[in-house]
Amino acid sequence: MTGSPPRDDPESGKPLHVGQLNLPAEDAFHKAFGELFDRRFFANHGPLEQQLDRELALRFGTRHAVSVVNATVALMLALRALDLQGEVIVPAFTFPATVQAVDWAGLKPVFCDVDPHSQTLTAQTVAPRIGPATAAILGVHVWGRACDPDGLAELSRRHGLKLLFDAAHAVGAGFRGRPIGGFGDAEVFSFHATKILNGVEGGCIATNDDDLAARLRRMRSFHEADDGVTRLYRLNAKMSEAQAAMALLGLRDLDGLIGQNRRRYERYRQELDGIPGVRFVDYAGDEASNYQFIVLSVEPAASPLSRDMLLDRLRSRQILARRYFHPGMHRTPPYCDDGIPDLPVTERLCSSLIQLPTGQLVTDRDIETICAVIREAAGMDGAAAPKGSA
């Protein structure tokens, strides 16, 4: 059963954060870590890390899951293990680690705009960016929604490219009846403390490619047998037993956490219905999602306030909403040093999206408070925040 850690009442004025913090029940945590100390096996691919790999592979519907210390390292390893050279097409609308992992792997990121509806790469947005030096496409599943896996797979096949997905947002999500995890050559997941599956830190690479999985297992550690393979670069990227213990507890609770996320999402939608110029980033009703994020789009042409005005109003009430992603990666150094590509959809998203608090620590009362501040900022009648709100 999922734990519900205590949270200060909104009247205390404590800040409300965007990042989730989903914790297991305290007794389950103490039992798992007590057993860890009893075994005195803390690292180097212990029984819990091996168990986590097996259970993740079952959850993702893949032949392999290779757990590592975090998702950024997982991306670096996956790109390096594919033995690529040249350019990788990647969205500018993503977290910095996605793009910087391409650099760390010795490859050149080529920025691509995203589809305005899905906010992800599609075959249509990527095709014009393919050139003679293109080696791979790196799609990003955002907000727990899939990034055109079938279209990008067909495009990759036609051009002889590798296809990877950054699935940091997508644990528990699906596409056309299949779980995210088995698309492309590999998919990379995050178990950061603020993700729906909390391993305190951690990540994994899911794949159906036996040879790739074997290379990844050698490359993530100096403790796997070499078997005569000497050309593979290695990295001390192994997951600890403590991380694996935490992730296994979260995996047991995952479906319940997704249900809680969905309930919060629907409560937000109910509370904010009808505000001019403010709309939700929708989750497709026919696709599995983890409802990990509450994301609004604020359209200045139809709204009495801008996104940044709303952000300031929320923060003044200790509601620490965020611009996400902002700025686009094409506008950050060193990538902007040689000029800024024309990516109009990315620019619009970076200037209009706002992420609201969710997760175990966000109560119904908190949601009422947040939504009252938003209605008040939008000039809606009768929208004063509840007494003692954050």
C-alpha cells in the first residue's frame, strides 16, 4: 500500500513544489533497507538490482532492462553502445540532459521542431532534418505521452538510422496497447526522486536487442566479465542496491500512484474549467498515461494575463510553478553560439507552458488554493483564494 507522508497544512505558508515526491509506506521502507544491511551487499549488481532488471523488463514488455545510476548516464551509454558517428536529430523542446548526452557520446545534436499538438517529434517534423551525416533520431516522450513511435520507426527504417527514445517522463505510459519501453532500438527511463517511479536516483535502458543489452551490461560497470571484448568503453554507472530497493518499492505501488495522479489531474481540470486563454495539455483518452505532470498553456491573445504574469502571481503565494521547458535548448550555450534555428512551435511552447504542483504531498485543499489563485489572476468572479491559502 502506498504511503502518505504528512505535509504541512497550507495555512503554514510552506511552499508547494512542482516535483513529485512519491514515497513508499514507512514500514516497507524500513523492512527493505533492514534486509539490505542484513545481506551486506550494497553494490556491484546485487540481488535487488538483478530483480529490478527482471521486473522492469516484465513491466515494459521487453527482453531486457539494464539499470544504471541515472537516466543521463543511461542515455550516454545507449548512444555510445550503438557505435554511432555523426549527427543525432533531437528536439529542442526537452530537458538539457537529453541533448548533452548526445555531446557526451561524441555526437552532434541537430535540433528539430516538434508537433504543436503532441509537443514531440513526429516523422513529419524530422524528415526534413535528415542529412548525409544523420546517424540516429532521439525522440522524447513528454508529459507521459508517446512520441510517434510507429512513424519514427518507419522513417528510421527507410533511411537506415538508429532510433532511441528518452522516456524519462514515461514510466507506466503506453501507445496503442503497448507499454512504452519496447520501441526503437532502446528507450531510457528515469527513476529520479521527482519522477513517478522514485528510486531516489536511477535509470534504465530497455531494449529487445540481445547484443545491445550485452554491450550495455559490460559498459555500465568494470565488474562484468570482459569475455575478450576490449574495445568497449566502460563507465562506473552501476546502480546501487539502495537505489534498487527504493525503485522496487515504487514499482509495487506504481499503478496506485498513477491512479492518484489521474485523480489530481481531473480535480485540476474541474477547478479550472472555463478560464479564457488557459487550457490543459491533454492526455489522450485512448492511450495509457502516468499523468505525471499538470501542464497548462496560457495563450496571451485569449487571456487577460501572460504565462509569466501568472507564474509571478503563483510564486508570490508560495506556489512554485515552473516554466517547462524554458528556454528551448537551441537558445542555450554552446548550442546557440553558431546561430539560432527557426523553431516556431518550440518557441511558442517555451513561452506559454506552465507546470503546476502535483504528487503525494499535494492535497485537494492545495489544488483548491492553486486554482483559486489562477482564477483570481484571470479576473474570474468569486475567485478569492481560500482563507489561509499558500
